Amino acid sequence: MAMKPRITLVGAGNLGSALGVSLRQAGYQIDAVVARARGRSLRKAQSLAKEISSRAVSTRRARIESEVVWLCVPDSQIARVAESLVTNLLWKGRVALHSSGALTSDELSALRRCGAAVASVHPLMTFVRGSRPALAGVPFAIEGDAVAVRVARRMVADLGGTPFTIRKRDKAAYHAWGTFASPLLTALLAATERVAAAAGVHAKAARKRMFPILQQTIANYVGLGAADSFSGPIVRGDVETVRCHLRVLEEIPPAREAYVALARAALLYLPAKNRRLLGEVLK
């Protein structure tokens, strides 16, 4: 594969769409976008295919000719979709990839047995409806067969991403790390909106008013590290303020539980005064 390989994308969800557009912009030919035979999945594939000068085909009718097949389907479907593609192509000498953060390249064992080199290639980025992030600067965790890893690393580099090696045994922890960095952070922000409502501030206004402190907090964390970015009552050892918070949060039990869990983590991982007294208050 001295030249840029042709690619077939399987799945046109949030990740598949972002990947397809970025690959096309990086000079890759997307031969086909494969989706289920009917309904919303096929309509999304048709829309993406039109955008990237490709064609949309159903899984049952797909006749794959590209050198690389990249599965962008939910984790629970990867192995099943791989099995369904066994007869669609002579796999010897070709590359099959999937983009699960938690699962290893072994999910593609059905294609490996047919002669394909396989790998998992996961971008450490969030993909949601209504937002299509660029992949330049995004880290990609890669593991799998040597040939597939080599091809994947080159493609990631062409996307402007940063490839790095992940061991199979580390993938679950890696994905948990990513879950803390985005989905659970979003859950924390959702709880924060509920606390803002208790202070008489509605969700839309709360998001707008929180934005400057959120931006500065992230900037401090990236530039200074967690310990030197930590502020507020715990670092000061202000026991009475923490008690006051816990009392008002009794009206919002899920938010109170999150507060206690995070405050306990702060006592373990971050600088704080009056640790013993704060620990008792947080029991």
C-alpha cells in the first residue's frame, strides 16, 4: 500500500461521519459507505456518501473492493458485522479496522482468519449529533497486527492525528479514562445545572455563566496540573462551607452523592487542609 489505500466505511453514525469527511479531506478515496439495508442507517449512509463523493450500499449487497475496511459500528455489533462481511471480499492482504475504545482487535477475528490484518484504532475524542470535530491533533490509540497497525498509523498521521500504541490488556482502563474525560464530565455538568437551578439560575443561563470558569479551570489543569489548579473550600480546609454545601444539597440527592464522591477523591489526590475534619464531614 505505497499509495493511499481506498477505504470502505461500515457505519455512518457520529464517528463514521466525522471520520469519512476527514479522510476525504486528507486525500483518501472512500469507495463505499455500508449500512443496514433499510431505515435511518441507510439514509445516514446515503447522506454521508453524497458529502464525500462515495456510494451507499447495504450490508447484504456490499461488494467490497477497497484495501481497507473501517468498521464504525457500536461495540456490541463489531464481531457480528465482521462475520457478516466474510463473504463480501477476498480478505487476504487487506486491512480491517474497528474504532472501539474498550474492545481489542480480536473482535475482528473472523476477518483475520480469512487473511486480513486487523487492528483497533480509537480516537480519544467525543462525537455527538450536531457536532463534527476535526481529527487534527486528536490522539488515536492503536493495537493489532503489525501490518494493520502500520497502515493505521500512516492514516492517522495523514489525518493530522497523533497515533500511539495501546496494549490489549490496557484497553478497558484506557476507555474508562476517556469516559471520565468526557461522558462523566458531561454528567457532572448536568448535575451542576441542577445545583444552579437550586440557586435560581435556569439551565441555559447556567451554561452561559459557567463557561468562563470552566474554560479557565481546563486551561489551568492543562498548563499547571491538577494540584496547582485546585481551588475552593477543600484546599483551604473550610469545613463549615463544606457542611453548608452538604445541607443545601440534601434537596438534590444525586448531586450530593457526586459532591461527596468528588470531595473524597480530592482529599486523596489533591492538596487540602483539615483533611481529618473534612473526611468526617464527608462520611
